[in-house]
Amino acid sequence: MSIESRSGSCNCGRVSYQVTGPMREIVACHCGQCRKQSGLYYAATNAADSDLVVNDSGSLKWYAASDFAKRGFCGECGSALFWKANDSVQTSIIAGSLDAGSGLKIERHIFCADKGDFYEIADGLPQFDYTDRDVT
């Protein structure tokens, strides 16, 4: 049995991470916060905290985006990296921060009721006005 291993980082490389364990397929979140932070939508996977090791040399910053979740980013280059519900044992990881060859695919779209009016979702994947399950 092989152990899955994937790595990623911010744009400047001051925050990097390694995941040794399974990762969820990618969920595209079109909520207003994700749209404003990314310019389009967040495409994120997730992993168990016990499978995630972050090396940040002090550059990882957390923003309390709501009463129930926070967003992690590099304080040097500004790259969005993580989303984490308070008290969760999993961390969502922005798919674009993964190194090439993740093998993951988008499986669904959530918070479509909040999506921007300047694009269409036309990939044929399931779409939910809000969420179909836990967003973590």
C-alpha cells in the first residue's frame, strides 16, 4: 500500500506544505468572500490536519473571515493557501497552490447563487445554490 504524498507552496515559496494522506476531490466555491479574495472562485481540496505539515518561516498569516472560519495566506506575496473552519480537524487547501501532478479534479460547485455575473458555469458538474454538505 502506497502513501499519497503531495506538496505545494505560495508564489514566493516562503510558505510550503506537504500532505501525506488522501485529499478530497476539488470543490469550486463561488461565494462572495471567495470571489473577492481570488477574483473568480476558490477551487479547493482538503486534507486531515494530521496529514498536513506546513513550513512557513513566519510568513503564514490567518484572517478571521467569519465567526466560523479563517483563511490562510502568505504575508509576503499574498497568495491564498488555506481555508479552515474553527475547531475542524481538516484544512481546505487552495488547489492552485499544489505542485503540478495532483491528480485531482473538480467534482462540484457550491454557493452558485452568489457567483459573479461575468462568467458561466458550463462544465456539466453538479451545482448547488449554497452547499450540499459541510464546506470544509
